[in-house]
Amino acid sequence: MQDAYELAAKIFQFHRKANILHSVFTLKSRIQVINMNLRLRCTI
């Protein structure tokens, strides 16, 4: 039974790290879109 708990903990930690990475990449892409929009406005 201990093995099942350890496996569950590892899976949870993996998902948490994956969610953090996903959030970082999403935020990064949103910032890039905002930067592009600002640059376009400045050139017009």
C-alpha cells in the first residue's frame, strides 16, 4: 500500500510541475502578443 501512496505522490508532483510550466509558457506567449500589439501601435 505504501508503494501506491508513493506513486500517487510522484504523479501529483509531476502534474504540479507540468501545470507550473504550462502557466509560465502561457504567460510568456501572452506577453509576446501584448508586445507585438504595442509595437504595431507605435509604428502606425
